[in-house]
Amino acid sequence: MSFDSVGHKPLFSRLVRSNGKIQVGMGPKAQKAIKNIGEKIETGEYEFENVSCFCGSSDDILISEIDRQGFYYPLVICKKCGLIRANPRMTKASYIKFYAEEYRNAYGESDSDVDKLFEHRINQGKQRYDYLVKHIDLPTNAVVFEVGCDFGTALFPFAEAGYDVYGCDYGVEHIECGRKKTGLKNLFIGGSEKLIETNKKADIVMLHHVLEHFCDLEGELITIRKIMKPGGLIYIAVPGTLWWINNICGANVLGLLQNAHTYQFSLGSLTYVMECCGFKLIYGNEKIDSLFKIDNVFRKKQFVPDREFQRVVSYLKRMERKYLPKYYLIKCLEMLGIKKMIKNMRQKRC
């Protein structure tokens, strides 16, 4: 299948689509899902659309044509505001189908033991609770919402502390499992509209690795404002570009890229988006763990972050220079057959 080109070669030559190889190193369900995704992209069952940047500009630089599994994933950075987005990207209807049919399988969750995964999420939820209570002082009767709550495990420690908790997620199996294992009744299947139906207003809303999946940033954030109390807080965690690549991906830009992410953020570009939607930064870092507060002041989109584009591109190029020696070493080992031999030796030892 042919796709509309952004009109430029990728910033990094190794990230062109013709060089992409689907990495199948996961369990059988993941392998099947990855194969299905690739086929649906190639046949056009998953449709793509061109989208302008949040700031309204279409003046971009192409970073990559593929994600880490080799799927078509043209990622661009806006030369005006520095926000990174997928363009063209799957339509909202295609994403809904993708999340319903392949998402969790493709990233290995369905191959994992559910009980072990649940316990892992419980530990993560406790860490998130400790992080938030360190930075905020919630009233004793606070209402806590989470959009994209998965099992509800991040809400669980808030419930144990006596707070009124509500969550929503499109993952039917995990919601049902979470209700049973946590005892939380107010876990709903769906999006933020389910939280509107509670007729409650939140003191804090949590978006943990959710914002980067939104197709309509402004629309979703405006909806979330409607379910928050005046002066309410919103906690946002996303894989921060200027931290994640070096600290999690070993300087490999490709390690950050997955086709489920419609946006990639630095703290500067995230703050810009949030301020345009009426939220003020309280605390944040480049990782990104951040807290915002509802504000009555809305930043105008034309007031873009100063030199954010240059800052992000400079970082990406620095990471690529750092990673390339390792990349070429791996390629040499593959050509000599040594990498495969080492892999086979390790498997025999196991």
C-alpha cells in the first residue's frame, strides 16, 4: 500500500520505512497481534489521516517513518512549537478498533500472568500515590478520578485512605478483573464521558501514560475540565522525550516510538498544550511526572514556547550520535552471525 509522504527524508536515515523490521520477540499472542496490525496497515483496513499540529501549523520535520516494531509510523516535529506528533496517523475509528482488538496483545500484556501483572500494577499504584501525596494536600473527602485506570490499582490506595474514587478504561477484561480484585465498584468501561455521568467533580484527575494516546488533545482536555472542581488538580505522566530516550532506551530514539502514541512530549511542549487549555503548571520534570491546576487564564496558541523545536531536535541528534556506535556494532555482529550464535548459546544455558 502507498501512503502520502510528508515530503522529506527522516531526520535519521536508519528510521526509513524500507529498513523497518517487525521485532517479534514476545509471546504467541503478541506475535499474532503484531502480524495482524502490520497486515491491516498494509491492506488499508487501518486508515490514516493527515493532521495539523496543535498550534495550527503544518511546517514540520520528519523524524521517523517507523515505530520500534517496524510499523508505518511517520513521526514529525513542528518547527513552530516543538510538539512531536504522528502524521499521517490512524483515524480515531481505526484507533478504537486497534485498542479493542490488538493493543494489549501487541505489547505482551495478554501473554503475562494476570495475577502477576495485577500485583505489579498494585506496586506501581502505591508508588504513584506516594508521589502525589508528597506534592499535594488533598481534603479528607476528596474525589479522585482516573482516565485510563486499567485495573484500578492506582485508585486503590486512595480508596484505602478514605477518598472517593472513580475510574474509566476501554479495557473490558482489566476493568472486570480490577473490580473483582480491588473491590472498587466505580470502575467504568469507556472514556471520560463515564465520569461525567457520575455527577461528581474531581479534586484531582490522573492521566498516567494516557495523554500521548489522545487524538484530540484540546477536545479531551476541555472535557476533563468539565469534571473537575474549581482549583482542581490534574496529574499527567507521559514518556518525556528529553529524558526517556537516554534513561530508558539506551539513547536509541527508536525505543521510544510506538504506533499507539499520537503525540510525544517534552515538558516545554506539554506545558504549552496545557496552558492553552487552561491549566497552570505546579510541578514537572522532563521524565514527565507533572501536576497542573485549573486556571482561568488560557494561553493563546500563537505564543509558542521559545526555541523548543531547536532544543528538542538538538537532543534527538545528540542521542543518535551516542547510539550509532552500538547500532553499527550490532549490525556487524548480525552480518558475521555472531549475534545469533550468542543468542542460541544463552537459550541453551536457560
